[in-house]
Amino acid sequence: MEIAGEYVFHGPREEVWDLVRDPDVLSTALPGAQKLEKVSDQEYVGDMNIRVGPVSGLFSGKLLVSNEVPPESYTLTVDGKGGPGFVKGTGDVQLVDQGDGTTLMKYEGDMQIGGTLASVGQRMLDTVSRSLIRQGLETLDKALQERVAARSEGREAKVEAPTETEFAAAVAKDMAGEALSSRWLWIAVVVVIAIVRGAVILTSGRGG
Amino acid sequence: MTKKYLGQRITRNEDPRMLTGQALFVDDVEIPGMLHAAFLRSDYAHARILSIDVSAACNRPGVVAVYTAEDMGDFWKPGPLLVPAPRGIEGAFFHARTQIPMARDKVRHVGEPMAVVIGESRYLAEDALADIVVDLEPLEAVADLERALDPDAPLVHDDMESNLGSFVPQRKGDYEAAREQADLVIQRRIVIDRGAAAAMENRVLVAHWDAKSQEMTIWDTTQAPIPLRNGLAGMLGLAEHQVRVIAPFIGGAFGPKIMMFQPEEVLLPWATMKLNRPIKWIEDRRENFVATTQERGQIHDAESALTKDGHILGVKDVFLHDSGAYDPYGLTVPLNSQNHVMGCYDIPSYYSELKMVFTNKMIVTPVRGAGRPQGIFVIERLLDIAAKELDIDRAELRRRNNLQPDAFPHNHKIIDQAFAEFVIDSGNYPATLARALDMIEYEKFIKEEQPALRAEGRHVGIGVVAFIETTGVGPYEGARVTIEASGKVSVATGVGTQGQGHFTAFAQIVADQLGVDVRDVHVVTGDTAHFHWGTGTFASRGAVVAANAINAAAKGVRVKVLKLASKVLGAPEEELELADGMVRVADIPDQSIGLGELAVLANPMRGAVEPGSEPGLEATDYFGPQYGATANGTHAMILEVDVETMMVEIKRYVVVEDCGTIINPLILEGQVHGGVSLGIGNSYYEQLVYDDNGQLLNGSFMDYLIPRSTDMPPRIEIGHEVTPSPLNPLGTKGAGEAGAIPVPSLFAQAVEDALYDYDLEVLEMPLSPNRLFELCYQKGS
Amino acid sequence: MSNLKTITVTVNGKHYTRDVEPRLLLSDFIRHHLGLTGTHVGCEHGVCGTCTVLFDGESVRSCLMFAVQSDGHEVTTVESLGDIDNLHPLQEAFMEAHAVQCGFCTSGFLMSLIPFLEENPDPTEEEIRDALAGNLCRCTGYQHIVDAVKLAAENMAVQS
Amino acid sequence: MKPAAFDYYAPSTTEEALAYLDQFGYDAKPLAGGQSLIPTMNFRLAQPSVLVDLNPIVDLSYIRPHEDGGLLLGAMTRASQVERDPLVAERAPLVHETMPSIAHPQIRNRSTMGGTMAHADPAAELPAVAIALNAQFRIRGQAGDRWVSVDEFFLGMFMTVIEPSELLVEVRLPPMPPRSGWCFREIARRHGDYALVGVAAMVTLDGGNQCDQARLVFLSVEDRPVPARRAAEMLQGQTPTAEAIQAAAETAATEDIDPGSDIHASASYRRQLAKVLARQALTQAFARARGVA
């Protein structure tokens, strides 16, 4: 599965760089991430209890950062495994300073999904991954803006995990004004989560 | 012999049990103390196994044992090559790489077993699967047939130089010369994708080793109980008579259940001996999609050379056949494809190259049709394209090339799946074609109805496609027929039954031979305790090979009956007749004796059985055909495409089939209906979608679409032609797979005809509305 | 097994009290705990209809219910219809029309059709096909099943 | 395919159910019809540690007329009850028309009104219909009830505004204005399958036979049911001619939705289907509003 696109972050490039390399931010911004530890500067390991509606599963994953050119670009390799299957992928991420205080992120990656996830989750894979990429990244952009605001106000940034419903609600609200045809940014961790979450869908019957 | 039952629409003997829930299926077997197995299967299509840690799983309450390949010791070995490669074809080769009981060093397809948990319930065993820790090193997988032959492609089998598992060139005449002479040469690439057999019953197995009696009983959803018994006995170091394999009622099979030894079939008998407790394994539907064999994937580069008046001078076909990760079933499927390309036509020259390719996907073995639909698709598509190019009516083009009724036996002069020259025994192809055209009112449709519909803006198309089916191959089947003291007759044969109505069709044959009521004939199939010799139910052979063996055995009993009755009744044999369960002197109805009474006399409690004779009214006989009988038929359909949505509706469906002598038209029609429904699935609904990494993307009934009642034509109208086969006394030919074979080519032709204004050429199967949309609106994508 | 719940359920008019794990599927309960093996299981994800039974008189997929949910309710399976020597008219019609091949999906069809025919004693062919659409059959291509339902409707109308 | 173990509670009142949900939080799932949840559990993709079975709560199963001419549907009302109910046929004919498209009778006999909404499958029919009908949802927590408009209810794939400690207890369908028309259409690979695309349409004409209001909602195109807002705006105040309908359908398919691709349908095929279905549904709905269909 190929994933590619771009997105504008509302903050300077260095801030975006710091944000996407900060496991604390990532784990709080993404509900279900139980831990995300920095093993080294290039490697993170984490457990995530992924939940999409009734669907849930415990995944452990590894994230490797390589080809780093701060704050311009890096390559991410992810490897996640859990009861429902596995996700494996590599992506190249590029951050472009747009000169107006925003940062353009371009991303391009290829993702392999296997196991039950792949074999019974196809009906919604595309939809869910897009939807969850959107939700996860909107939240990250918020965290970014909070950091920027906190800095200008000379206070500590508050990074608080929203509840899953708040998370979704906030995203949905933000979404209302957005042009529907635009594509959303991508960070590998988020995509792993998004896809893992997205892929776990099936159902034959109807109604809960 | 009177023909009271043969050819009649006899309702089935087995139905009351099935309809009331009293028929025994394997999962109905309950044995006290029985354990349940669950398999840990690979999520990866290709990966090296670094380690498997089962300790946590072993410690889970309710888990009795967890086994991996390591635990199997010397018992671990690759399965047998079920069908060897044909010999004597110049330039041909075949590399046997058969499936293994559990992956040891590496996994080669998603679903390959890596460990088995045996627990007190299936629920608990599945819980424990999550406790097993497998360390795998993922390898690049190869799923695409052409990619698999790239020099740098990853190797499915490390010990091979490439993924090319087999190469079989066959030639008849001189195609290149024919091509030189031709007015028209058509070249196309044709792609056919995979589908599933998807019997409603998944595979199920119960293995029970009784240490005290030293007997192994295995209930198995197999199409081949006797070979399974023989093989397992050898592997387990037991005498064949210590192993009993029972294939009770089977909930549909359609090919994959002939495969042996499936990994589970090897593991359960082994484990029951180790644990000394009965074990059941029920394949679930998700497993069925990744762990039961599949079929159909091929890519053909085909061409035909024709004269301008539409006579085929020659055909060339170079094709890749997807074998999946192993090739236990040899070349049966691709050889069938190679054979059926010549179909029912007189083709003077033919050159074909079969290349069997290993991929990191589930193993391919026959599925209802077994390579034939692909071969027929190739030739029928080439003919359709030629008809357009030459502006000759499709039906007329077929008529011009048909083998004629006086052409038989016709030798196609290549080697067939039974490794003999492919000889067609009999047939009347122009007759089935003409009848089908007549039934669907072809001329009227083309000349009157279709132009009117097109004028209304509707897209309604017609298709007519002819086909052959090689059936009833050897080596042999056997049967024992016994008249019991009750006057009822019991029949035992080795083939298994998966819904074909054997309990009735076989009973009809015996009832006619012995003059008894068809309901008084009790047939046992698929139990090795009842009959020792045989091969199995495959290749549309039950009604040919087994039925003729049964007929022969029943005749043997008839001879004994007449001999004894002649003595008892004091009348010459030629004056005796068998009817209503009695033997009577033809002119004197009072002078008679019941068969039961006669059976008692034949098995006396005192006195002596005459030297040179046997006790009882019983006979065992066998039948092995000289070569396979070839059935044929023509299908025709009218369908409408909604060009806005690309949804297709089949309006009419006509089948004219010729399977030789008909034993029971009711059952035959049922077989045809079922075959057609699978064919419709193969044409428009069913496709196993794999991604480039060998992951199956639609492994459930939600996404793998089997036709429902509302997807079938309103009625399948059936006409019969009867050209009895000269190869067996009953004159039968097989009919089990026929219904499925021509449907994809028929569907393609009718869709093209319906979409006449879209300049569409269908060179692939299956289609879908989405694919039709792409073909019509997004050309080139 | 821990966590057992005691349930009392009426199956084919007979009362059963059993201890079951909450996760036990109704289909497994019927087949393996009660031994009523006429109900078959084909997919366990609610598509094939093979496991159809009546729950308080209405057709349901028994693989999409838990046995605990049947506590205090009434379940009807194929075994409640006719027996071998005395088939229900619907079963008789299935035999007459050759609507059975391997017989695996058959119970599910019968149990879907019983309430259907009660509600629609004189169905059209189209209504019949719609009613059959929730059950998969791989053998028959459905045509003989459609014929059987028509025949059953006729015969049942004559009898009533 | 057997589900993982869970604890099971079968409360007979909503209060009791809410207490369990509050106690177990995200670990608990309410079990309504179970026709989506149980297959997910059978695949072990859902492994809730607690199930709170709502089926014994008989108080939640009802279809009642509302004094304003609309309807109140209890969350545990089965789809098959809705399908057969004459009051639904009269007051919410769009719902009545939709019901046979939902899976198969065996599923509808278990599936519930509330379960379908709360599960929020973007391919489900009734959520789209609820938007077309401007439904309202009564959500109950231990602190009391709150009403949520359908426009705010669905958040994404399987996501709604219902908190884990809350239950959807009632769906209110407002009355249909006079001179209204309705239509539900979907295209599925096979009868009863999830639709490749579906659409629910509700339109109202004014005294001059012009479109007073149109609601057109797609299912199976994104992560939630999607109202075609631009198309609706285009129709408002217009005479619903074939041309106007065609233009609205094209706008709906190209601008109002952003469909995804899967193994059954590409995004562009979905747009094509959306266009065709929108045209058909609007045509039929306007005809009904005029009383000619």
C-alpha cells in the first residue's frame, strides 16, 4: 500500500522537527499509545493499544529514524506486530520551510500489512487510514501550536491526551471548514497507528 | 436387465437424513476425552523462522501439548507427490517440491502452519496461540507470476535456481508453417486470476488412536479415503488394516479435499498417538481461505492462425501457471489447460509451452474445472476475436471448426493428464451447438430482439460457447455388492461422496441389475473398513469409473442369483427374471423365490458350499477405463449491462450437455446448476485478491463473493444430447465439473456483445463491475 | 473453564439447564453442548447462513449470538421439523425438487424458510430468491431450492 | 474463530447498564444486536473484557408516535420490527423503504436501531437515513440525558459522540413536512452486502413546486455518512427539472464527497455510482413530493 501526500503545519520547521522527534508528544497525542520509548536517538520502541470503535488490539512496534538531515528530512522505518497482524513500512519525510511561519511536510512511503488485518479488513482500510491520519495529525498540529503559543507566552506547554471521543470530536469540528479534497500529512508513527487501526475493521452483519 | 431406474428422475435416498439433521458430518463426531487443535499460521508470505517459543502457551491452563516441526523428529517429512510428471515429453522437466507438515526453516505462504496447540477446547487452544512467540525474519515475497521468473526474484525454494518449477512443451503438427499460410493471425495476452473452492463445510478432521485395540480411526473431510489410509498407515508404521479412514457426509469438496496429505492430516494422527487421546480439528473459514488449496491463476500468450474463411490452421499458447508455494499435485491442472485449448475443434497444428511457477501463495490443486476453464477461455476468446476480425458469425465460426460426429475416436496428439495421448472417445458437437442455438433462439435474438433493444439504448448481449471436458480417468475403482438375508442389497465402494447423489445413482444401477426397489439398496462410500481398494472422487469420475465397477459387481451377483435360483426353482436361467425383489420364472409368476430367501440358501448353516463356488450372493468387481471419456456441451446466455453502473444481469441461461448415458437427470441437472453457479462466480464475483507481498486481501465471505440466489439467472434451461461413451458398459461420461468450465468464456463474449459500442475486448477473468468500469471508461489503466 | 453462567433455555420444546462460558457461541452450544448437530457452521462471521436457527420464532445466525443470551428464551433447530419417516412438507419438497446436494447448508435454508413461508404462504419466485439470499449454497445454484419452496408453498396451501 | 474470554453482565435496566459502563470504562462494550460486534470478536479483532448485554432491557424497545407527528424509536428496537411497523411506513417512509436493503432477515431480526447508529459504520444505511431525516439522538449517562443532533453525532469510522460511559437510548425522527418526497438507493455487489455506494434523499417542495429543501446523504464513500451540501444548495429554490437534478447529482459526486478505494471499488467508480444514484434518488424523491410516484 502506497501512501503519499503533503500537509502544511502551522509552525516553524524547527518546532515541527522537535515535535515529531519527541516521543512524549507522540504518545500523548495518540490515544492508546501506552508507551513510546526512545531507545536511542534513532530508535523508538512502543506498545499501543489500538482501538477503533469495537476493534482493538495490542501492538508492539519499533520505529527507526535514518538518513536524518535536521530539520529537513529523514527516513522512517516502522515494524509493528500484534495479535491481529503486522505492519511494516518505510517512508521518506521532507520538511519545507515555507517562509511564512508554516512548514510543508511531504511524505512518501510504502506499507505492508499482513495477517488478519490484511485478509479481513480491506473494506475500510483506505477510508480508515485516511480518517485516522487526519485525526492523529490534526492533534499533532494542535500540540505544535500550543508549543508555539506557550513559548511566546513564556510558559510551559500543556500536552494533554484528549479522550478518544474528544479527540475525534475536535478533529471533526476542525474538519468542517476544511476543503474535503485536500490530502493530509503523514508522519510514520501516525501512519502505523492509523493503518493498524484502520485495517482492523471488518463486519459482515449490520447494526451493533 | 430391466431399466426401471436408469435414466429416471429418482429422488435421493440420502435426503431424509440430510433434511432432518441426521446425516453424519465429521464435526458431528464426539468422543469422550476429545481434545481440540488450533494451528498457529504464518502471517508472512515469506520469512525465515529464527525461533519459536511455546513455553508460555504450554503453561496455559487447558493446554495439553504444543508442537512445532522440531517436535516431530523423523516423522517430519515432505508429503508425497500425488501425481508424478508425465514421461517421454521431449524437453520437459518437473521439480517436485511438496508441502510439509509444519514450517521448519522458513514459511513460504501466508497460512502455512508453524505450530499446533492441542487443548481441552478450541476456545482455549486459540487463546494459547497468542502466547506463542515466533521470531521471524521477513523475506521479500514473490506473488506475481512474471516477477517470479525475473532473474533477481526471491526464491520460494532456496535449493532451486529459479522459481520455474516445470516446463512442458507439446507440439502437434507444424504451427510455424501454419502461421505462414494463414490469412489472419491473432495474438493476445490472457490473464486468469485465482478463485477458491469454498465448500460450505471447511475441512474437518478427527483422529482417534485406541492404544488398547491398536486401531487408528480417522474421520476426515477427504475425497480420497483409501489412498489417505494407505499413506497414513505407512507413515505411522501401522498395517493398513489398523487404520480406518471414514469420509462420512462431506459438505461439498470441489477439488481441494482430494489434496493429501494436508499438514493437518499428518499432524493429528501423529499427535493422537503421542497423547493417546482423540483430537479434533475444525478448519475455520479464515483458515480455509489461507490454508486450503486454490486454483486458476494463469497468464497465457496465445495466438491463432486462420484462413480468411475462418478455418483454424493452428494455435500457439505459451503460458505461466501459478503453482503457489508447492506442487504436490503435479501437473494435472496446467496439463488440463494445455489439453483443453484444442477443445472441440479440429486444430491441425498446436504448439504449447507450459511453465509452472512457484510463488509465495497458497498451493494450487484442482478446483471444479481443474485447468479446463482456462484452456477453454483461451480458445473461445481467440475464436471470438477471429469472428470479429473476419466478420463471421460467432456460432458459424464454431460450426466450421467443430470436430464432426464421424471424427471419433479423435486423437488430439498431445499427452493428457493421464499421461496417455489425448483421445476423444465420442461426441456430436454440431448437435449440441445447434440445440443450444435453437433453445436460446439465437437467430431471432440477433436479428430481431437485439437491434430493437439497442435502439432503446439498452445493452443486451448474447454469448454462445462450446467446450469439452475430459472425465472419468483411471486408474480404477471397485465395488462389492451383497444381497442380504433381508432381501435388501448393500453396496460398498471406495470413492467418497460430497453431494453428488452417489447413494442414489449407484443404487439405481444395482436396483436395475437385481430387480429390487431403489430404496432397498444401501450404499456405503468413503469408509475404508467397508472397501479396501480404490482411489477417490475427482476428475468427474464417480459416475464413470465407480458406477461401472458397481455395475460389474451387481452383474456378478446377478449371475450368482440366476445360477442358484435356477437350481432352486428348477427352471433354466434364461427363463428367470429378477423383479420386485424376487426371482421368478417368467411365465409362471407363482414360481418364485425372494432374494432374501435365496441369500439365506446361498449362505447355508448346514451342509456344504459347493466346491469351486463362494458362499453368499455377493460379488466384488473393478473397472478401469482404457482412457478417459470426454463429455461436451454448449452454453448460451443473454445478459444485460447497465452501462451507468456496470452491474450485469443474466437474463437467460441455456445449457446443452452431453455426458453420455444419463443415470439420473434430476441429479445431473443439479450438478449442472451448481457448476454454472461456480462459473458465474469465476466470471463476475469471485477473485482471490493478493497483494504484491503475497497477502490475501479478501479472506472472508464478506469480501470473497460467492453468488447468492439473487445473482443467478432466473432459470438455467437444460437440454441433453446423449452420445454414450464406447469406453464403458454403461456409456457414461462425467458431468460434475462441466457446468463450471465454459462460463467465463461465455460471460466474456456476452459482455463484449452487450457493450458493442465500447470497443471492449475482455482478455481477463474474473471481471467485476469496478473492472468493467475501468475497461470501458478508463482505457489503458 | 472459569466464569461460568448458568442458563436455562428451551430448545425444540425441551428445557435445558447448562453452565456455559459467556463467550460460548450459540452455534457451538447447540451443536456440541446439546448434541443437536443438525445445525451446521460455515463461516462464523455471519455471512453464509448455514447456522440459522429460530430464536423466539425468528430466524437468526446462531454464530452471531452467545449461548448466555439464550437464557430464558426459546431456540428452534432443524431437529424440530419432521423426522426421517415423516418429513415436514418443506423437507418433503426439498427432497422432491432435489434441493439438496451435499446437505451442509440445508438446515440453515430450512430454518430461514419456515418463518418466511408462515409470513408469505404464496410467494412469488422473486420473493423466494430474496428470502434465500441470506443463505449461501455452493452446490445447487439455488434453482432447485427455489423450485422446492414453490412446491412446498403449494403443498402447504393444499394441506391447510 | 472463537472469541476471547470476557465477563458478561445482563442488566435489566438502563441505570444498571450505565453503572457497569461507568465501572469498566473502555474495557466494556455494550452488546446490542451484536451483528457487527460479534463477528469482530470472532476474528479476535475486538476483545472487550466486559460485555454489557442490553438485550434484556425491554424498556428500550419501542416505536412510539411523537405528538409533533414524528417518531420515537427505542435504541433496542430491532430492524425487523421497524421494517414491519405500519407507523414507520406512514410517518417515516424513507426508513421503511430502506429496511429491506439492510443485510438479510436473519441479521435484521437481531440488529437494533441504536446499535446501528452507535456502531457508526460508514457503510451502514440507517446512519445516512438518519441524517437525511434530521434525526436526534437521546444519549443517557449517569448524570442524565442529553440530546444530540444527527449532524454532530457521527465523528468518523465507528466513532460517535457517545462516551464509553454513555448509552444511546432513543432516536427521534421529526415529522416529514407536507409535500415531501423520499428515496433510498444503493448498489451492492450482491443483495444484502454492504453497498459500494448508497444514497438517502429527502426533498420538500414549496407551493410553487420549487425545491424548498433537499437533503442528500451518501453512505460508503468516506469515514462517515456524508451529506451532499453543495448539491442541496444548488437545488434550493429551483424547479427540480431533470437538468437541475443532473447538475446537482454531478456536483454531489464530484465536490461533496471524497470517496476512497478498496478491493471492490475505486474512488472514481464510486463517484460514478454516486452520480447515478443521486440522480435516480432525487428524481424519485421529487416525483413523490409532487405526488406522481
